[in-house]
Amino acid sequence: MALLMDPGADPEQGNQFVKKGKKHYKDAIDCYTRAINQKALNDSETSVLFSNRAHVNLMLENYRWALNDAEEAIRLSPSNVKAYYRAAKAAFALELLPEADSYCQRGLENFPSNEELKKLLIQIDERKKKDESHKAQVSKAIAEAKELASAIENRGIKLGKAMYQELTGAHSGFLLSKKKILQHLLEGTVASLAEDLCDEEEAGRQTLSKGSGKWIKVNEKKTLQAILRQPDYIIPGIPVFFVVSSKSRFYKEFKAGKWTPP
């Protein structure tokens, strides 16, 4: 290994920080980063540094950074088996299942006996099957609800007190639109948030006017790309994001909507 001029850029010191526990993980990352920035090592040695930093970021649940580092480690040294495992693990945590599967497969092509990659690939396959099963349940629920809603709409049936109360909780009969019937039929099911339940023509015309948006709670571990992919999150223009600390005095006003944009 080449001589590193920065005393704080010792990779071995970074490894020691990792062994000391979570309180020292940021110190470990700092050591690996300084060593990388020295650019005094060959590709294979630098690959190890990126892989080690990916490992620490995984433990800190910084999954996107971990994936970026693991990918760079693989680029520098395609024989770095730990980099494949850490890239797959980070992608799996980010719910990027095709990418996670690809990293496992590529790692196993080079290291077919690696048990960690085999176990992770099994977990990925199980998650994919679970997701496929969920999608099938959603599709079935929507199809059945649409069929029933169409039958009710086509016959012009006015829902009587008992049926209307069962569907809506109200106490009188009312002629519901197909959209409303679908919403009530699917409420509380796996398909309740699966898609916009308007008729296709209405959905094509529908836009969000100013002030018509609503708060949506999302998993903080997901990437922005994963959130914006959701078909039921409609953003008609350029999105604007506000980052507010939950510990600030302004947080309650912000959450309650008692504020105006600057």
C-alpha cells in the first residue's frame, strides 16, 4: 500500500473505528474518505476503501450512499466480492429489487460458492414473490369492484338504506357515481391506494388545481425517485420540497398548514 501523507487518512484506523461501535462510524467514514481523496492507492486498494465506506453507510442506513460507494468499488475492481454483496444489500433496502438481484447474480458468477450472496438472493426472490402476490390481489380486488360498480351504475340502482349505510356509513339512500361506488367498495382493501379510481376519460382530464393537494406520509428511507414513481402521487408541475426539523417551533404550524410559502 502506498504511503498516505494525511495522518487522518489511515484505512486501518478507520477499521478500528468500526470495531469501536456506532458512535465512531462517522470517524471511520472520515478516515476512508480522506484516504480515497489522497489518490495515492491503486484501483484494487481504492476499491476496498469504497467498499468499506459502503459497509459503514449500510450500518448507518444511508442506503443510497452505500449503493453509490459499492458501485464505485465494483467499477474499480470487479473481483471485489464484498462490493457486490453490499451493493445488493443497499439496493434491496432501497426496494430496487431488479438491481439487487443483478448484483447478487453478478457476484455469484465470479464467486459461485459465496454463502452471503446466496442467502441474500433467496431473500430478494421471496420479496419479489410477495410483491407479485400483492399486485395480483390488488388487480383482482379492483377487477371485482369495477365489475360490481358497473353493474350498479348500468342498472341505475339507488342504494337502499341498509346497503347505503353499509357502504358509506350514511343513513339514507343515494344514487352514487361509479367512482364513488368503487371508492367505497375498495376502502380498507389492498387496492384502496393502488390507483386513481376515476373513469379513464375523467382521469385523463383530471388535474390538481392550486390548493387541492393533500399531505402524503412516505417512508423516509425511500429515495425521491421511488416516491415520485407512485402512480397515485400526481405532481402537475415542478415539485418544491420544504425540509423542516420536527424539533423546531415552526414544525407544528407547518404540519397544520398554518403558513404561507416564501
